[in-house]
Amino acid sequence: MASSLPLDREVIAIVRKIPASAARATADALRDGGIRLLEVTMNTDGALDILSEWRERYDGTLRIGAGTVLDRDDAERAVAAGAEFLISPNLDEAVIAYGRERGVEVWPGVMTPSEIVRAWKAGASAVKVFPAGTLGPRYFKEVRAPLDRIPLVAVGGVGLDNLREFLDAGATAVGVGSQLVSRELNEAGKYDERSDLARKFVAVARGG
């Protein structure tokens, strides 16, 4: 299934374990910084409420998804709350099958070439390679040589210092969590700084 979401050198902002009270300001800051794909992880308190609020507020301006979707139950709850895409740290064909039933893209987490192909054949529209920071950009370059038809998303350990390397090595997009959505910035209420940081990530991703 081809991806209908923008995945050409995109930065996916991963929002994990933030207080619900900070969800709107966080999303506003990331949007203002040029982020177009926003994910809240299912192990965040109030994740479903955040998903619902984001879909209502940002429909048409941000694509909203759920992360850390471990099984079909997670997938069903996330889609019911409004998730437009599902991202997992693991490969669960039942999640992929449910996404296909509902017309929702699923990007399962894998590591090896065999898992990448297995996920693709099961119907994933893109495949999350995790943990990318441990595997490194060279791994992506070597894997992409025989598997260049499969969109790969680099997640885990991606920051400003290696973002371009992963994209140049063949990653279609990158997911960035704590280096973009840090707890410290939230606690200090420094949303302008988050917007500036997002602009830096987006500029590097798009060749700036």
C-alpha cells in the first residue's frame, strides 16, 4: 500500500509523556516550526484525549497519528480517537491488517532486512527502522541497496547532528522525540524555543 502521507524527507515529531495541559501549546509550537506530521505515544497519560483534541483543532493543517501502538487493541482505540496513522516499535501483523481495514497507514517497527520485507508484504505503507541511532546511517545505506522500493523511516537516536546523514543514506523520513520535544522546554514553557528548534530540524531535513 503506497503512503498517502508526506514522507519526502519529513520530520515526524514524537510527543511522549507530556501533560495534557501542555498538548495544545506543544502542537502549536511544532506546527509553527514547520512540522507536518505529529505523533502522540499511547503510553502518554491522556493520549486518546490528546489525539481527539489535536484532530479537531489541526484537521487540514497537521497529520495526527498514534505511536507506541503495540497491538490491535491499541490500534482500535487510537483510530477511534482520530489517529490518521499508527506507528509501532514492533511488528504485529494484526495491527497492519486493522489499519488496512480502516484505511489507516501503519508503520511497524523492525530492525532486520527480513523483518522489513515481512512488514512490507503484510501491507505496511512504510517501515520504521528502530533503533536507528544504534544501527547508524551506514546501515540504512546498505539495506536500501536491495530494498529500495520500501520506504524506511529512521526512529530512535535521530538528532540535528545526524538527521541529514540518515536522509542522505536513504531514509524516507525521520521520527524525532526527546531531542525536539524535550521535557525541559515544556516545563519551562519555552514554546518559542521549540518552534525555533523545529525550524532547524525542518531546514536540515529539506536541505537547508
